Amino acid sequence: MARPFPLQLVLDLTRTKVEAKSRAVKLAHAEWLRARTQVVRIEQQRASYNDALSLRLKQGCASAVAGEASTVLCDYRKRLAAGRRAIDSAYATWQRTLGIWQSEKKRLEALQVLARRHAIDEARRDERQERRLHDELASKAAYLRMPMEKRETGFLLPGSERVE
């Protein structure tokens, strides 16, 4: 009977950790994509606002509108800078979690290789044991098929007497 893999508990725990780390990588990647999407939206809003502002300025407007436009554009600049920092932070988090996941994945693969080697060794050990048992049964059966006089004196080789 094959012995169980001694590191099976570690293998199972590592597999669970890898699955959790995989989910964390996916979440970090989604956060990075969300931050990028948010910056693209802000850029689109700013471009739209710039187009509308250009049209209003061409038609003529009060200085209060120009002052308000200046603060709005400054606000867009601040939001874009914050968005770019969020992108950088999310990207760094994603890369860090990806690195952790990759190292855990390598550990899992190493444990899986050990488990496969253990299974192969156990199969070989069981096969050898079964072969020994089969050989033993075959020799007992051959012994029982011998005539009684040969059994008592031992195996006789052709042209010889008793062999001890």
C-alpha cells in the first residue's frame, strides 16, 4: 500500500495561498485599469471643457467667466496629477502582488513535482513488493508441485545429488 505524500498538507495550503494570491493579482490589475480609465475620463472632460471654453472665448465673455475657467482648468490639472499618482501606485501594487504570486506559484510547482516523484517512487516500491510476493508464491507453488522425495532432500539438479 502506498504511503501518503508527507508534504500533502503543505501542498494543499500552498495551493490555497496561490489561489488567494491570484485573486489579489486580479483585483490589483482591475484597480490599475480603473485608475487608468478614470484619468482618461478626466482628460476627456477637460478636452470637452476646453472646446466649450474656446467657443465661449471666441464669442466674447466676461472676465469672471475667464477667472472661473482658470480655476476649473487648475482643478482638472490637480485631478489629473492625482489620477496619474493613483495609476503609478496601483501599478506598483499590481507588480508587487504579481511578484508574490509568481514566487508562491513556483513553490507550488516545486511541491507538485515532489508529489509526482513521491507517487512514482511509491508505485515502483509497490511494484517491487508485488513482484517479490509473486516470485515467492511461484516458488512455493513450484515446491509443492515437486515429488515428495525431492522436497525432503532439497532441489536436485540434473546429473547431481542433493544441493544444500
